[in-house]
Amino acid sequence: MGWQGNFLQEPNRVEAEKTALQSLWEDASHDITSSRAIPPHLRCSGRIVAKSNFALCGLLEANAIFKSRLVKASWRYKEGQRVKKGRVVCTVAGNCRAVLACERTALNYLSLLSGISTKCASVSKMFGKWKISATRKTLPHLSDSEKRAVKIGGCLTHRMRLGDGILVKDNHIAAIMNDRKVKRAEAVKIAVSSFEKGKFVEIEVSSVRDAVAAAESGAGAILVDNVSPNLLRKIARQARKINRKTVIESSGGISLKNAGKFLRAGATFCSTSELTMRIEPANLSLEIDYF
């Protein structure tokens, strides 16, 4: 896969399922309405229906939720497939109390994750696969699920968590400068040399001088933060004179409106929080067929 492997981390499916079950417990540990209004023996079936067009995601989490309450879910689409408004996405059957207990949590996951995968699929089509990356700006506890949706949509996940990759950022550099009493370019070199030779290190820079220092030190990737396309072009050109394989990530102020400018200026890929923080959730509902 090449450089993409460093920015396409595999989300933890077990953690995603575990969090989904915690969400169910949070919402439905005790349903005071169904426990009184619906007889315990009553069974029902239902359909999850698309109320908008979207690229489906969230089956892993929804399945964990339904399975925990012994509700059978039969899916008519796979993750990543396009679903048109009005189509039945899934049928469910089981104890009526259990079905209703699972309803909102399962739909919440399907709605959120399908919204993310839909956006990422659109972005991937616009810029090309693996040209745009998500960031660590995700909802608390939902990182694995949201990054699953990002990957299914065709965008890069970047790091799932701090232990997934080495990224030396501005605050790390500032700490080194303060501790060693050195200038920024020297701090960049010290930072890269802190890791074993051969380790893939990404380092944040905002000037040509720092980029050259990073490339000379053996950094595999350079995060160019909050600069203009023109400055990024200069940074990329100088860094690649030293190592033509240097990966250039453009970040900070990146939107889907201006990402193309940075890619054309020499960025290998752009990262933006828009993939997870500015989405339109998919619209789905559960319709009970009979009791």
C-alpha cells in the first residue's frame, strides 16, 4: 500500500461493538414505558426504512445492539452500498420490548455513521481515493466507529489514537526548544532523532527551513499546518529535493472548498475535521409491521 499504510489505521471492531453496547445500556437499561405497556411475551417484526439517500454504515454496531437483546436483524445492503430513499435497509424480529429498546440506539449509530460514510464517499469521488484524511476530532468514545465510516467511504483515517503513529507537533517542538535552549530547526532535528532509525516519523512544520531540517533528519512525513498553497509548494519542493518520497500532509484551515488548491500545490493528502464534524446524518426510521 505504500505511504497510505501509515495513515490508514484499522479501527478496533471489538471496541466499536463494546461502545455500542454501552450506549444501549445508557439509553435502555430500564424502559419504564414498555415494561408496563407491553406484555413480556409479545413478539413483533419491523423494517428499518431509509428516509434519505445515503451510503450505508453502522451494521457492525447495530448488529451488536440487536444481538445483545436476541433480536434477529436481516440486512438487505452491505456497508458502503448506496441506499435510496424509501428502500428497506433491514428487517428485524424478536421480543417486542427488546426491539423497541434497541430502536433508538441502533438508529443513532446507523444515522451518524452513514452520514460520515456518505460524505467521505462524495469526497473520495471528488478528489480521488485516499487524498483526504480525517483527524482525531471525533465524538468521545466513538473514534473507532467514526473512523470505520471514514475508511468505508474511501478516505484516510489517520491515527485512531496517540499510540498509532509518531506525530511530532508544535507543542512537542516548543517543549524541546525550552528544555534544550535551541532554535526551532535544531529542535526539529532533535525530535526526529529521538526515535529509532527506520521508524516512520511525521513532524509539523510551517516554514521551508523547518521542512528542510525535518527531511534532512529522516522524517517520513511532514505536516504543513496553516500555510498558503504557495508556501506549501515551496516547502514540498525543498523537502523533496532531499527525499523525493517525503509525504506532505496539508492541514489547518483545510476545507472541501480549498483542498484542491493544496493538493495541486504538492500535498500528498489533506486532512480536515469536516469528514467527522460537519456531516448530515442519514435519516432512517423503524416501522413496526405487526404485533
